[in-house]
Amino acid sequence: MTDTRVEAGTRPPRLGESAPRPDGTPKVAGSFAFSSDLWHDRMLWGGTLRSPHPSARIRSIDIGPAVALAGVHAVLTAADVPGSPTYGLEHSDQPVLASDVVRYEGEPVAVVAADHPATVRRALEAIVVDYEPTDPLVDPLQAEAADPIHPDGNLIRRIHLRHGDQGAVGEVQVEGTYEVGMQDQAFLGPESGLAVPAEDGGVDLFVATQWLHVDRDQVAACLGLEPERVRLTLAGVGGAFGAREDLSLHVHLCLLALHTGRPVKMVYSREESFHGHVHRHPARMWYRHHADRDGRLVRVEARLVLDGGAYASSSSAVIANATCFAAGPYRVPSADIDGAVVRTNNPPCGAMRGFGAVQTCFAHEAQMDRLADALGMDPVELRRRNVLATGDRLVTGQVIVGTAPVAEVLDACAEHPSAAALAADPMSLPGGAGRTADAGHVRRGEAVALGFKNLLFSEGFDDSSAAVCRIEDGVATVTCACAEVGQGFVTLAQQIAREVLGVSEVLLAPAETATVGSAGSTSASRQTWMSGGAVQAACEEVRHRLLRRVAESYGVDVDELVLADDRVVSLGGDFEADLTAVTTVPVEAEVEFHHAPTQPLDEDGQGDAHVSFAFAAHRAIVDVDPDLGLVKVVELTTSQDVGRVLNPLQAVGQLEGGAAQGVGLAVMEEVQVQDGRIRNASFTDYLIPTALDMPPVEVAALIEQPEPGAPFGAKGIGEPPSISSTAAVVAAIRHATGLDLERAPVRPADIALAEARP
Amino acid sequence: MTIARTLDDACAALAEHPQARLLAGGTDLMVGVNRGQVGLDHVVVLDRVDELRAWHRTGDDLLLGAGLTYADLGRGDLPGLLPALAQAARTVGSPQIRNAGTLGGNLATASPAGDTLPVLAALDATVLLRSATGSRELPLAGFVTGVKQNALEPDELIEAVRVPVLDGPQEFLKVGTRNAMVISVVSLALVVDRGGRGVRVGLGSVAPVPLRAAEAEAHLADHVGWDDGSPPAPDAVDRFVELVAGAARPIDDHRGSADYRRHAVGVLARRALHRAFPGGDR
Amino acid sequence: MSADPYVLRVNGRDHEVPDAHLGESLLWVLRERLGLPGSKNACEEGECGSCSVQVDGELVCSCLVLAASAVGREVITIEGLAPDGELADVQRAFVEAGAVQCGFCTPGLLMAVDTLLDADPSPDELTVREAISGNLCRCTGYGRILAAVEIAADLRREAS
């Protein structure tokens, strides 16, 4: 296991060391203020009335009985939305409150503010909505042919990617149809926030989110206010994983606060949270791989259909990733990949860690194993013969110019020794506390999977982050609107400032829209690169200005001056000043950092659409009880292309945590939707791994090849752990059972009732 | 609200407030309260009634206070006397739930997935009910009357559960799709009564109420080597498994299909039997 | 329906709870009436452990405790784990080991680990995993948490 203990020295940790989180102490003390902890004098409680139907016309809404209840201060419907009636990340297609039609179960119809949550509940029950239920469109395969359920139509986006010789045929072909179920981000901290009406007619919103500025713009448009009058401040975020990229209660809270003239707080229940945010897109994926007899890939054909649910959210970007990375991190000279994401009356789907790539990795890795089987070749060797490297071309035609140590990642993982012995205690066997298996019932399987994904936003999106650095009285203050959602950007920002400025004390200003420009989203593994880059650039600008000022004041050569250990010193040793003394007059700089530009995809899905890529491998060892279909993941080994490790402790935390979400998708996590309705909207029935489910994660290697163009050479590391982990676990179950298992999550019946079991 | 200190307190409060809700560990009731689905007019709090949190032996029986928590069922001498009940209790929820939730609560909730219920069924447990006006004792099948339905009158509470002390191994196995903190998809308790030369099987999550596999039990009684403890012959085991699976009346729901449950309960039957009579066919 | 005012003993102090509704959970009262929001609300059905507190020394989900029924009990919350203002051993260990990411599950986990180490100063790994199996964490995959428990156990043994 990588040694990740926090350095015990007195010197503040710099880049590359395991600096402790600045928010660690308040978080362990219980004093860190999460969005659900906020409180305000004269505060009211808000609540949301949601559609019980996946598809219905609204004939009428009678709020009268609710308004009449004592303690109720506001009951608002679509008619009370003063600005844009809709919002959306990429397409403004989702109503703030439904007016004439509801398109998914749980769609907000009305909102209430009252003096106590119990009053809110009574008021919501008192609202009378006359629905005329209509047949829901729930089969994504029927969506394109069906009558449109939204004015924007049922096809959200199609990319038909064609690359290389379309007549290419491989001597060996394997085919399969794969399916990935709907996963929930299942962050622990429920959606929550506090809106406070302001004297200027605007509103201050304290909310847990991934992207303050894009929220601000959407909220302002719906409120009909200038963006300056809507001020967002990041409240403590209890995990995100993509689910906080879309608006949830933001506009509702502001409407209620502005309407009542009082602060309003809202906290979703867990059940409501399942209805209140987007999920990972379920996917159906048909594949045909062509290879020559030596196992070299010749061509990949694929048909991908992703269920976007009722509204677009980030579906356009999800299908782009699914399509661009559908062939996996391999050299594929010819490809025909058709990816479509469609609209249905199922719950809306959008961003979740590794989006698009998670689904197709599950399929392309199953195909690679199937191909190895057809060729009679070791599956790791087959991958080794095809892995991408710098200079290779993706199926989008883009040449990888950055680092691509795919072979190194694969070998480090596949060749790492395993420590997993067969357990004796049934508690540690499949079935766990239910003690259903003895060692003799168990079959062991092992498999390796490889995955990759783009870092940062793609397809010509003008992606930037802004940061302000200020140094005064020897203390640096960094201001950045980057949403800290648990990933540890706050730690990194301090490390970067210390590294650049040689200063011990670095303060972090609150993340808010009023004081600094957009940091972009905490998603797409982008904040280390983008906001890390912005902080670096701002600090460098401050250093530059400060040293120039010192040089001018003291008559020394600026090129001779360096900042280190809270001092300004000259290299020759003839000048030295205390940092505090030379910063009584502050120095400040704001920088907007941009990554290298990208291009849109053309009509054949070709183009230099992505900035950079990161690769990871997982090896899973599983024990399977074939008779009951229960699985215990015994060990996960991983290696990852990270560019450069900036904080080993946080890096390992990302690798372990991301892998846990992959394990969950492999063996237990699925939002079960039947006829458009979620059947398991609770933590009783939507299961995520416990400490008895999650195996040790062995980090075989963090491959450090600095990425050109990336600040400090560091690649984002958040998403790759979630990509190949699911594929590896399911492949290991296939290895143990000999079953095809074309669907994730693998359910007990998929194994226990399978007919073809040898 | 009444915080009862004695059984008489509790019964008196119930007599006075027939609409009152009984609160023991709160692990079921409070879920409904938090969701706004259960309104509370009056609550009779039972967790400080010492009589309820005790157990004692009377002859060949054990009287288990309804207020024993799941954690209590795994402490002291109880696991030795009632190993299947202790094992079932260990699979309930989380450590937090096991510290609070009670045997009586599991009975009163009467969920088809209640983890102790198949064990109580296999043990032929009876349920002692008490009110201000008297007490009565019902067999388990008479107490659990349907999905989340029980025979409690508004003024009654569960005082205790009577189970026999048996000579012979006891097994409990539970299938869930997670290794801990999971509602059972199917569960099975197997209790051997050497003295009575019988094997009793209780099934959970395969019917609206906990079931006994009576035919399977009758079949097995003739195939166990009672004198030397030898296991049944392989074909007798197969027949036993078939009869257990046949006794199940499962449904499809979001936790598992009826087909899977029928299959799995057979697998559990085979494994429980093997653990109880090692050496034979798995 | 309103309940009579009552007094809860939390972290060694008596707290008057006026104007309470009868159906309020201990979690709600701690967070919204007593100004102790350290215990977290992630599911309110006993499935996540984020709200874990000690009541008379036993680890329970405060969301499933009817607040008014806890009168006369000794309730310890995350805010009371280190009453003197210094971090307790388990808290220091969590920071040091990197067991904290978003931190939402952290208070509940700390209460669970503190309870475990009181009962068993040298738990083996399976014991630890079972003891924290009622505390869901979505960020860490539990690896750093297990590392933190080892550190905390060391610290507690050294101190005793």
C-alpha cells in the first residue's frame, strides 16, 4: 500500500506531499457547515410538491387549501416564475415548475414555504392537482419512433462516428449486446440550501453545488434578475459525483425567499433526492469487434443507445464521451460507432463520475475478453498488443500528443502480486453477515480491465477558471469559485500557493460568485488542472509583481530575487527581506486560466475534440457463490496514469473512493425503474457498498509522466477509478462462473438462475 | 407521552390512551414518523421497562422479554441457547440498529422480511401479550396475521416470547444483495430437536408471513440417523430441498424475483442441513 | 402536536427543549433546536449512520430516537467527543489518515469508531469492518477510514 501518512514535520507541506486538508479539523469536530446545517433568523422551511406520475397532463392546480393553513407563507406554481420558465445545463428544456405537463415521476409542480417542516408537509398534501395520466414512454429503443414527449423532440443527440476504411473486415469477429443500469451518485449530504432575500431586490443563495457561476446564470434567468443581483455562495458540500451539476432546489428557494421576504431553507429527504437529481444514463450497447489472427484490432462497430430520461441535462456531452471512447484505449484503425441519447419519461439522467466512458468501458472490455477467448489468447496479452501510446490516433481521428502510458498502466496492474487468500469465516465470503456460504461453495475469478477518458471539457467548449491571489502582511489569500465537494481542491490550492510563493500561511476565501469569476465545474476531472492552473498563474503573477516591486524599492536585480521560506532573498545572498515586511502594502492579481482550445466533432464524429486523456487499469479478484449468485469482491488492484502526484494521500483517496463506486455498479447499485417509476428510492433498497463489501484497494502504481500543458504536469485523477473498476469486477465474475453476464449490475439471479452455467 | 417504568405502567397508559403508539427501539416506528406517514397522538415508551429487557428459563422453555435488543440476543448465554436467533439478530441492520431494535419490535412490525421471525417459527415460539385487563399467549402463526399485520389489540403489548431450549444444532442463513445492512431477499432457519427426533424449518421473505416447511420437516425426520447423528442420504437431501422450495410462496419485488427466491431457499435448506449434519452431501 | 417542554442531557449539559413537536427525532432536535448540527441527516431511516450518537454509551441512530423519549439519558454527539476543545484521538487519526473527504459521514463514523475502541482496544480488521458497516461513506471506499482506525487504536492504547 502506498504510504500516505501526513508528514509530521513542522514545515508546511508543499506539492507532492501529503498535506492535510484545511477543512479536516472542522469536519472531524462536527463544526463544518454543510448546506443542510445552515440556519437564519426568521427562517422558513421550503418543500416541493412532485408529480406522482411519469407522464400526465395537468388539468388544474388548486393551492387554496394549502394557502389557508396556519403557518403557510407561500405556495408557488409555474405561474409565479417571473423569468425563464425553463432551465438546463446545455439546453434550457426543463421547467422550473411544471405547468401543463409532467414528464417524469417526481417532477416539481409546486413549492411551499412554512414555519416548520411538518407544516410544509401538510401544505404539500393540501395542494390539489388534477392530473390526467398519459401513457409514459419508457423504452429508450422506441423513443425515436414515438410521438415527441417534449417540444424539442425525443432525440437529444446522435453522433455517428466513422473512422478509417469502412470496408475493413477482421478475420476474427466477436459480437455482444451489453447493458448498464441506472446508477445513482448517492452522495451522503442531501440537496439543501438557504436563500436570503437582499435589500437590493436580489437574493443570496447558499447552496451545495459543483458550479456556482453557471447556477447563478440559470437562476438569474428564471428569476428575471440581472446576474449581479443573484449571489451564490458555496455551502458545505456533502459529496457530488455529478449529481450537483444541474439545478435542483436553487430557483425554488430563491422564488420562495423573494416571495415571502424571509430566508427560506430547504433540505431534500433521501427519497426526494433520488427524484431530485439526475442519474447515470442506462445504456444498451451492441458491439462487433474485428481482429486479425495475431490479435490486432481491425475494426470496431458499435450501436449505443443511452436513456436520457425526461430532460436533456448533460446528455449531449455524455453521448459524446460514450461515442468517442467506445473503442477503449486501443489502436483501432477502422470504426463505425453510432451513439444516440434519447428522451423518455424515465428519471432524467446526466452527469456522474466518468460519464459515458463508464458505460462503454463495460462493453468494450467485455468484448476484449471475448475476443481473447476467440483467439485463444491471454486477455492481458491481447490488450498489450493494442494499447494506445503517444502519437497514436483515436477513432475520432485525434492524435494523442500528450502522455499515454497505457502499456505501463496495464503491466503495473496485471503484474502486481496478489495477497488475497481464501477466507475461512463465512462473514468474509459471499453473503457476508448472512453467512450463506462455506469455502467449498465458492469459486474464485480474476480479471483485468483497462479504461480511459478525456480530462476537462471538450468539443470547443471555452473552458476556463479564474483565481485571485493576494498577499498581505506575509499571508497569502486565494480566492477561487472552485466548488470543493470533498475532492480536496482546498488542500491543493494551499499547496500550490506555498509552492509558488514560498509562503507558509495560505488562507482560502469563500467560494462565491460575487468576488471572483467562474471556476467552471467541479467535474470532468478538471479542477486540479483548471483551477489549480488558475491559482498557480495568479500566484505567479503576484510573485512577479512583488519581486519587481522589491527590486525597484531596494535597487536589486529582479532576476536575482526568489521567494522562499517566507522571505525574499537574492540568489547571490546580498539581499534578504522578511515577506511580512515587504507585503504591508498588498499585492494582488486575478488570472483567468484557459486550457488549449479544442474543436467540435464533424459530421463523422472526427476532430480534435479533447484536451487530454487519462488511463487506468483495475484487476479484480472475486469470490462467487454460483448457487446463490452472491459475490464478494476480495481484492482490487489498480494503476493509473496521473501525470504527477501532487498529494499522495488525496490521490489514494480518489482511487479508493472511485473504485468503490465501480464495485457498487458491478454488483449492487441500480435505480430500478418500472413503468417510469423508481422502485427503490431509499438507502434501504438502493444499496451502496458498506465496509464489509469494499475490498482493500492495492495501488500497484501511480504512473508519473508529466503531461505537457498541464499545471505541474498533473492530470486529473477523479474519474478513471470509476471507469475500469466495474468492468474488471464483472469480468472476474465471468471468469469465476463461465457466464456471459452482459449486464451491470450483476444481480444474484443473473448468476444463480443462468441456464448455461457449466 | 408516557415513559413507562413497569409493565403495569405501560398497560395502564395503553388502557387510558387506546390510540397510543408503542415505542420500543424506534427503528421501525420512527421511519414512518420521519416520513410524516405516522402521526403521533400519544406514545408509550417501553425502553425503560426492565422486565421487558430480561430473559429467564422456566423448565425447558426460555422466556425472552420483548424489549431485548438484537444486540442483547447475541450476548451472554443466549447465543449458546438460541444460536439461530443470535445469528438472525446479527444480520439485522447495522450495529446502531441492533443496539436499539428489539425482539418485540420485530414481531410487532410483522414484516415478511423480519429476520427473527423464521427462527421463531422454527422454534414454535409463542407470543405473550398483556394488557391492563389480562394476558394471553398466541402461537406465532396466530400473532403474525399478514404483511405487517399482527393480532395485538389496541390496549395490548408484547410482554415476552416463549421458546423451547432444544438439544441440537440451529442454523440461520440469509440472502441479501449486500454483505451487511440489508433486508433479506430470502432467509431460512433450521432447528434440530434431537429429543423430539425432528428438524424444523422456518422460512422468511417467501410469503406474507413466516412459514414452516412442514412436509419437508416430516420427510426429513425419517431420514436422519438420530442415534448416530448421521446425515440423510443424498437423495433424501434432494427431496428435502425440493419440499422446502415447494413450501415457499414468494412474489416478485424490487429485491428479488419469485423464481430466485424459490431457488435460493432450496440452496439455503441444503446448506443449513449440511451444517447441522456435517459429513453428507453438500 | 406539541409536547410539553422537556430537558435533554447532551454532552454533559442539560438543554431545555421548548415548543417541540412530539414527532421530532433526537437528530432533528439536536440539529434544529439545540444548535448541534454535527450529527448529520442523510437518510432518516437508520440506513446510513451519519446521525450516529451515543445514548447511555450505546451507539444508535439519532434519527430513530424519539427526542422526548431520551429524557434522562446521557447523549454524546460529535460535538461532545472532545469536550476540552482539543481533538480526540479518533478525530486526529481521521485527519492524519486522510479518512475525510466530503466529511458528511465523518461525525457518525467517529462516534462508531469511538464506541468500538472503548469496547475493544485492539480490534482486528473484520471486527472494525463490521463495527462500521452501518456507516455509509460514498467518498473514500473505506480504505483511509480503516487506516485511521488503526492509528486511533494506537493512540488510545498509548494513552491508557
